Amino acid sequence: MVAGNLQFRVATLDDAAQLQQLVQTAFRTEDSRQDWTGNVELASSFKLDIEEVKAKISNPDMITLIAFDNNNALIATIDVSRRGADFGRLSMIAVDNRYQRGGVGRQVLSYAENYCRRTLDVKKFSLNALSTRKSLIEWYIRRGYQKTGETTPFPLERHGNLALPDDICFIEMEKDFSEAS
């Protein structure tokens, strides 16, 4: 599905249930692209608690941006936060599975970067991706992100019943806009 022009706004607590559903559905989506989903068992078991969604929306140090299509349907979200004087963090990007592969993720990422540069005055961004999601990591690289060489541990204790690779982790990535300014 093609989204056309997206409309963005900051999420409120009234959006929490819709956001929970969107993120869970997007993260659980099976994708035929090799290494896009990563571990299928892990993706299919992804669960996001409504209280966690509400806590993020209420967190004064985080902004949850949401995107709507021309029919005012919620189709994407991304969290942004400041991580230092000129450093922003992007996280929890999710696109409705009906709109995946249609350029919505690229639009959402670009909007979030511009929003942070304009609103938070940040020059650098960081994000991470699960190490098993090789195609997603490559997608971020094509968007200008570079691997930092650092990793963040994956919370294996939350998924103890799944057969996961021993070396599963989050790959940290950064993008620097300061040279382009």
C-alpha cells in the first residue's frame, strides 16, 4: 500500500492502545526478505506492555512521533530523545505491515531526524538494530548510519524459552549531520 503524504504529530496517552497494537503487529510481521525479520520465533513472540507504552509517552525526556496516512489512519511511529548536548536517540520505529516496503519507514526516519535537528538542536543520532536483522542494518547504512563497533546486550532473560543465538545483541549505529551543516 502506498501512503502518500504522511501527517505527523506527537503521541498522547489517548494513542497508547493504538500504538501498542501497531508496534506489536509491525514487529511480529513475517517478511520474505532474507535476514529482514531476523529470528522468526523471536519476532512472532514480541510483546509490548501497554504500561510501557504509556510510560514512554509520559516520559518528559522522550517524544513519541506518530504518522497518519491520508485517511487519518495511524500507520507508523518512532521514539526520539536527547542523549547529550547535540546527540539524539531514535528508537522503536514501527510501520504498519500493510505499508512496509512502500517507503514509509524512510519517510518516518527522515521526519524524525529533521524533527530532532529542528526541535532538539541535535547534530548526531544513534539507534540500534538486532544483530540477526542483517537486512535492516544494511537499510540503516543506506540511510547514512554507520556501525560504531559497540553492541548492547540483548535481554535474554526476557526470552529464556526461545532458542536464540548465543551472540545475539543490538548493533549500535550513528549518523552525524554536523559536517553537513
